[in-house]
Amino acid sequence: MAKSFEDMDVWIRARELVNFIYAITGNERFRKDFSLTDQIRRAAVSVMSNIAEGFERGSNTEFIQFLYIAKGSAGETRTQLYIALDQGYINQDEFHKGKEQCINVSGQISGLIQYLKGSSLKGDKFRTEYKSFRDEVNTLVNEFNKNKK
């Protein structure tokens, strides 16, 4: 059972994306383009950070809002990979690996958004009973993960 955002598969995949982006932007040619290096790193970090922040907000509506921001950042990261490829900063294999990671994370985020939209979960901010928002989100995330397998 997911007790925190760190246990969520989508956050783990987003973390892998961040690590990949940091690895490719560390090569000598890429890192000389300070602007693109900074932008692609910030976009990738935004994916991971918004999943975490949304999870911690205590509201289904806010969680969905932050998931949409994370999804947008995954698209931004993917676009910047095209730029890096076109400029010769990365090779085709690196590009395809990064692109697939972006698509995978984006797809997982979309699935989680749809699942949450169909749930009755509202969050701690709207709760009068004892069960916490985190417990309800964990239950929904676990059900979502079971259903996608």
C-alpha cells in the first residue's frame, strides 16, 4: 500500500526521468548550452515535484491540477529532447530512451487523472470522517495500479 508519493510508481518513473536528463545534460557538448540544460532539467524536475506536491495537498481537485502540470512538464521535456537531438547534443538512442520515458510517465499521469476523476475522493480539506486523504489516495493508487496490470 502506498503510504507516500515515494511509493507511487508514477513518481518513481518521474525520478528515473530526472536522473536520465541529468546524465545526458552532463555531457560536455550539452552542458555548454546553459539555457537548454537549465530548461530541460527544470522541466523534468517539475514532473517529479508536481506529482509529489499534488499528493501532499490534501485535496483530490488539487492533486488532479498538479498532475496536469506534471503532464505538461513531461511534454515540455520531450520537446526539449527533440531540440537536443537536432543540435547534436544527444544521439538517437539517448533521444529514444528519453522520449519513451516521457511518454510512459505522461501516460501514467493521464491514467491516474482519469481514475481520480471517477472517484468519490475529495480530500482532507473536505472530510468530516476520520479516514485521511493520504489513506484514501493510497487506496485509490493501489487500486489503479492493480487495474492497469
